[in-house]
Amino acid sequence: MKDKVFVREVAERFGCDERRAEILIFAVLQELRDRLTPTEAADAAAQLPTSLKMLWKSFDYPGRGVKRVDGYQFLEEVQRMVGLEDLRDAETAVVCVFRVLQEALSSPTGLEGEARHVFSQLPSDLKELWLAAADEDLA
């Protein structure tokens, strides 16, 4: 999947322009990356188009630990970073980005290949959002 396609897909799913979609993608990828081990984060980044790899890796640093927070805290951080009105908007944004990320990882259900590795490291409430994103196309 090319960078522009990823951004366009998120914009269409969230109902915003591409600039806003880039901000959403940045926020969600940063928060997601910080919840994965550095090794798993690097494996997931390797599957992404070039500019998305740069977004994924920005502000990462050697020897970082895994940020252990629940889904509510994840959504709060995305809401804050993007300037969304409420947690419902943050949840919608996260599901949109998760779905397009799953597509980029060639995972229709969110449980194949590298997507399964990402899923396995998420806390249970974020796993629910990950699976909801995969179900989005089936609804």
C-alpha cells in the first residue's frame, strides 16, 4: 500500500481531509508503537510505506520500554494529540487507522501475519478496538 493510499483511506473512513488524516495517523501510530516491544515495533514498521515508517519511527529511541496503559488512556492521548472533541471521536479515529493499518499489513481479519503479532501485545480493551476495526468492513 502506498503512502497516499493509506492517508486517503483514513480520510475517507473518518470523513476528513487528508491533512487531518495525517495527524490522526501520526497520533495513532505513535501511541500504538509505544505499546509494542521495540523489536515488534520495528517488525511492524518494516511492513509500512516509506513515509509511514518515518511517522512510526519518529520520536522513538533506543532502549525505550513498553508503555503500559489501558485503552481509555490510549484514547485520551489520541484525543489530546489530535484535538478531538470527545473520546467517541478518538475511538472512531483509532478504529479507522487500525483498519487501514491492518490492510497495509495484509491482514483482512487483523489476525494474520504481522498484524497478529501487533494484536498479541495489546491490552484487552485495545484488542477489542483492533478486532472492531477488522469487523468494520464486514458490517
